[in-house]
Amino acid sequence: MTTGADPREAADPAQPAPERRPATLLEVAGAVFWSFFGVRKGAHMRRDAVTLKPHQVVLVGLISGIVFVLALIVLVHVILKSAGVS
């Protein structure tokens, strides 16, 4: 029997509904950071589903991925330089 209610609301009636507002850059970066590790709390995921926009996540994800790769390249160069390898 379907009541027409949102199934996410029925899942946990004790949880308040997430507020509908745009996410800040720090919130988007935090969501992307934790998603790199594959860890995210259910309440945070529900809030992110309402506040994050896909283009924000894609842009911050790409920038974070590039920064991560560049940091690894710098780290390898530092290690090779300290080991005396050219």
C-alpha cells in the first residue's frame, strides 16, 4: 500500500528533514574528501543529497584529484632526490 509519502521520510521518522540550502565550498570539499575514502555517515549523505549540486561535486572532485596526483609526484621527486637518484 502506497501512501504517497517520500520513502526517505518513512525510513527514520526521528530524523529531522534536511534543510534546503546551497552547500558551502567547505561542505562540498568535505563531502568529496570523505567520499575519496568511501566513508560517509547516513545523516550527512541525506543532507548532501539536498544541498550539493552535481556540478559542485564534479568540479571539487577534479580539482582534489589533480592536487592529490601533483602531491604524489612532488613526494616521489623529494624521495628520489634524497636517495641520490636523478
